[in-house]
Amino acid sequence: MRVAVISDTHDVLREEVLEQIRLADAVIHAGDISKPEIVDRMKANLPEKSILYLVRGNADGDWAMRIPETMEFQLEQVHFFVVHNRKKAVIPEKCDIVISGHTHRFQAETADGRLWLNPGACGRRRFRSELSMAVLQIEGNSWQTEKIRIGAEDVPAEKSVYSDAAANSRNSGSASGDPMELSSGALLLLISGILKRMNRGKTISQIAGELNLEESFVEEICRISVTHPGVTANGILDKLEVNRHIGA
């Protein structure tokens, strides 16, 4: 049995991912689908008699309320547990494979007699992060895991390119250069500046213009703020996982 495992599509379903779905006997999506159209496209590309398993992620809106936050099921003799953010779930005792998403980082580790699998993100690229998914080959009660790197560039990377004109604007919350070159403190100041302007009712275009930023970066900060009510600048910094990229 061939199982395609994906997560964090965030509105984008790439052709490379669809190719794997078309070959699968089952497909598991570990959340942050973002739009119902993504579900429709997955179903349209499923082979006959293939099964689609979905859980709801933190970025999935009201349309996804009928999608469960966790799922337990069995494929052949292997017991699965699927959740978007595994830190917020109680893992059942009878479980061979735990599948999660949320971190946008691939992980396939065996511990406590289980496989802990995170396929990474396969939709919209965030900064320099790698895009990936996983394929499980299941036979009876055994399995093999394959990492599939997604290399298509049909969707622009969500990266920030700052103008040199912002080099002397640190006091207003702007910065220059690639964000991966910033210290965590400087980036935290930048995020705070975006949030302040957002709370004043300014548009993404206005904020980007004032701070000499790419609109894609401002849009990402604002999206996280809206989809995570009450989140602080520190929380957004953690969500973006920028510290990992800049070595802070």
C-alpha cells in the first residue's frame, strides 16, 4: 500500500504533489489546508477506491469546522494517529505511526516504538525553507518511509527583500537586507512596527511603503496576527521560525 503524506499546503497544491496523490492508495493531510478548493482538487486527483484522511490545522477557517482535529485509523496492520500540532495532543497508546505538521520541517524518527513523521510543508514556501512531503510503503505491519523534496518554483517564495533606503530607519521598526541576516532582536522590532501600523488601520501596501519592505513579508505578518488572535510579536517570531534560519 502506497500512502502519500502531506501537510501545510496553505492554499497551494503543486503539480508535483498531485502526481504523488495520483499514485497513492491513501492520502493523509496533516492540516493547514487553508481553502476548501484544495480538498476538492485532492479528491479530483485521487485514484478510484483511494482514501483521503484530513485533520484541521490552526490556519483552517470556519469552513473546516467539520474536519476533525485528530484522527485514528488503521491501514493494513498499522495504526495511525494524525494531528496538526502534536504538542497539543494526547498520543494514544495503541499507535504505530504519529503524523503531524505545523513546523514546516521534515521529520522521520523512530522513538518509543513508533514512527514520528512530519512531512514538512509542500505548499507555499516560507523564506528559505525546504518544501517536502512523504510517501509510506506499507506491507502488513511494516513500513518504509521516503522523503520527497518538492522543487517546483511555480509559486514565489515568501521571502523578504528590504530596500537599502531603510538602513537608517531602525528606530521606526524597519530594516535593510535579507531577513535571515537580521538578529532576532532587530526582527522582533520590525514585526512590532508592522503590528502597530496594522492596528492603526493601515493597509499592507501602506505599511510596506513606510517600512521599505516587500508586501509579501508584511502580508505574512498580518495573516499570522489575524489567524492567531492575541498573538504577540514574540509569538509571530516563533511562528515564522526565523531564529532557525538566521542562527539566532
